[in-house]
Amino acid sequence: MHTSFRLLCGLLFLALAGCVSVGELKQELNNRQSVASSLEQLDYRPLASEVPLSIKMNEQQAYIFPSGKSFAAGLALPDVSNPHKLDISTYLTSSYIPSASVFVPRFLFLDAQKQIIGELGKYRMTRESDFWKGGYLHASVVTPASTAFVVIYTDENPEPELGTMTEHGIENALPHAPSGSVTLSLSKPFPADHDFSTAVIKDSVQTYSTSKADFFVVSKIQQTATISSLQKTLQLNQGRGMFMIPYLVDQEIAAQKINIQLLGRTHYAAPILALTNTVYEIKGDVEFTPQANKVYVVKGVLSADYSAIWLEEQGTGNIVGNKIEKHGSTALGILEK
């Protein structure tokens, strides 16, 4: 018993020892004496296509941007003439969520003469987690054609909304940090006229109590399984017994013809509740062509004599694609739950 207690205390100490406050990170930046005098003077490391690169921002040079002082990571791209997709994962500064913060990148795109041809501060970020590396935010941005170099930095007011991170069903604010660890991956070049337009599909939920809800989600995209709101809710409510907080996710998709599988299912906070109560389920495929920058929502209804699931445009309520319906019961058998 004493050994287990000491081990637990040791693990807690290690977790807390890795916590660095935002104030300490800001002080580290303010104390950095080595400051590049121009973008040309930054160090630019090669970033090859489909070869991940990990960077610690506080090990980079500092530079004074119009928005203020920041650590700055310079990247040299292998193909100047065509656009690429740049995937970036930025990791939480601590595995202890209440003490965690995260670095939120801004991007400068430079031509071969290191002149600015574009910049990006507002883009979509999703919250993810990795068993070994912990929680992180992920984004995919487009580097314009003629981009030879990319500069990654940040400022005091990042545009992507950080929101909160959930641990054991509790929402914790996620502050912005002036430095952190990031991993980058560059795609192969796309044709110069490639259309990068996207749309978003949101899951939805009908909550009946603190232990029961009906989820309406995207379960597959082009026959590939997704991480849906059902899975996220199950993951983030582990250990909460008969109580759960629904956690909704969305999916970014290309604005082109697509096939998705929709799933409507009753979910309970604990397996014993599912075994002793009715679980309804309906699913089916929908094929449609999303419009660029539109948001769509999975909607549905589950009941003893009628169940349906469909996709509708947010704001107008217009149904897109086919509506999946079943008259009669969609209750699952004991072995199907």
C-alpha cells in the first residue's frame, strides 16, 4: 500500500513538474537577447514533403513582428511553383489539463527573395489527443503558389478560438502560450489551380437526462470510419458512472461530391443502463456535393414507431441528399447493444 502511494505521488510530481506557467514562458521570451534583425536573418530549415518535422519554439530565434516579439521558426519548402497543404500539430504544455496552455501559430508566406506574399492567422483548429503525447490542436493550412519560405510565430491575440479542453467531463479554459512544441508535415505539391474549398458537417445530440441522449453523427466518410461525437463522449466521460456530458465534434470535408454514412443511436452514461433500457439505432448512406464554406448538421429522431436521420444546411434547415427513414421500431437486440 505504501509503495503504491509513493508511486502515485511520484507520478503526480512528475506531471506537475512539467507544468510551466504562461507567465514563465512570456518571461523566457522577454529575456531572449538573440533577436533577428530581419526576416532574411532568420534560420530556415528544409521541410521535405511527407517527412514530419518537430520543433520546440523556444529553441528558435526571436523576432520583433508588427504585433510584437515572438519566437520564429523558419521553413524552406522544396517546391516553389505549386501550393501545398501544411499540417501542424501544437501540443499542450502539460498533461495536467487545468494547468495546460498551448502555442497557437500564425504564418507568413515568403517568396524566393524572402518578401512577404501572404499571411494567415485565422483558420480552423480541431482538438485531438494522443496516448503518448497527450492533448494537442491540429490544423491544415494551404501554402500559396510561389511560397519558398514559411515563418511560424504567434502574437498575444490568436484568431483561432481555443475554447476549452475536457478532462473527466470538466471543461477547462485553454490559455494561449508564447511557445510550445509543434510537429509539421508538408504534403506533396498540388496543381496550381487546385480547389481547396471546404465545408463542415456537425454532429448533433438530443439530451433527455444526465445519463441518456440520442446522438446523430457522421460515422464514415468515403467508407472510412470517423471519430464521431459518440466516441468522443464515451472517451471523455470515462469514470463518471451514471452521469455524462455530451461532447460534439464536426468534420471538415472537401467541397466536392462525397459519400457519408450517418448514424443515429441512443447512448447511456453506463453500459448497465444500455443493457436494461431501449437503445434505438438507424444508419444509412448519403451522397451529396457540399457547397464551399457551408455548414451542415446531422439531424434525426429516434422512437418506438418511427426513426429517421438526415443532413440539413445550417441556417436554412434545407435537407440535402436523401432522408433515411424507418417506420416501426429500430430498437436493438440485447446482443447488438
